Amino acid sequence: MGIWQLDRLKWKENLIKEFNNLVKDKPLSLSMGNMKYRNMEEFTKIITKGTVDRSKKIFFPAKTRNGKNGFFVASLLTDNHNNQYLIDEGWFEYSQFDYFKNNTDIISSEILGYIRYPTEKKMFTPNNSPETNEWYYYDLNEIQKYFKTEINQKYFIKNMTNYGEDFLLPSTAEHNFTNNHLQYAITWFLMSLSILVIFIIYLIRKNR
């Protein structure tokens, strides 16, 4: 467990570094990036003009924010070169659910955001439920089938643009990550050492 916590420490440090870079990085044109770079790195800041189609959207039940339950809503983004992506538009509280559920607007906007790669389903993560439109992890192939249209399979976009809905909170370049993995690692190593000492004492006394 101590070694695992050290691995998590390295991962968290890299994640915080990537978020810190978002503040100072200049955005890359999403369309130009697709044409110039075969693989854009995760957390690359992007900008594009396009449309967000809320007739094709999914909902992620989210943890509470400021004590309120809510959801993330992700919709179909089409850029000005007709490339299609999943865009995580942001978080809204539960009281606005019916508004987003019934919303089929086509929103034309300049989008500022950053790239995220989908992660694999964890052991205790619930299965996605297309039947109820509740999603717990980003399976872009499954979402593409749900949308019944092709979307980019390599990554999705985290939106940082506020396009006029004050109750929709987009992502930001700021983070509130805690990083206590070093303390956890030390705790596990000390526990292991303590158990080893107790075991050695037990063997010594047993063989007297």
C-alpha cells in the first residue's frame, strides 16, 4: 500500500502541474491541432468555434458542490470543420435538471477548453445506464452509439466557457486537489515496520 501511495503521489503531482500549466498556456486551435498533431497531449488547452447540440446529451451524477447535489452535462460539439466531439459542458445543481433534460438548443459559441482522455472503468464504478441516460465513466464508443453519430474516440473536451447560463458552472484552470499521498505512504510503511518488529519480538520470545 505504501508503494501504491507513492505511485499516486507522482500521479497527483503531475496532475496538479498540468492544471497549473493551463493558466499560462495559450490555447491551440482544435481544428489546426487535429491536422498538425497526430496525438495531442492530455490537458492541452484548445479553442474552437462551433455548435453545441443539446438534443444529444448525457448526464453524469456528480458529487456535491457547496453542499448541493448536481450533475455534469456533456453534449455533442461540432467544430467549424465538422469534426464532432463530446464536450463536458459543466456542472449544474439538481434543481435545474428538468431544464437541461428538456433543452434541445443548438448553441453557437467560441469554445475554450482543454483535452481529457477517457479513463477505464474502476472496480467499484457503476455501469453506465443509457436507458436512463445516467453515465458514470466516459466510454466514448458507447456514447457514440447512444448519440447515433460519430464522435472523436481519442479524447473529449472539458469546457471552460460560460455562454450565458449562470447556473451552469464550466470547468476552470484552478484546482482544489489535496495531495496527502506522501503522508499516507509514510503511515503504511510505519505500520509495516511496526508489524515486522512485533513479529520479530514474537519469534524471539517463542524460541527462548
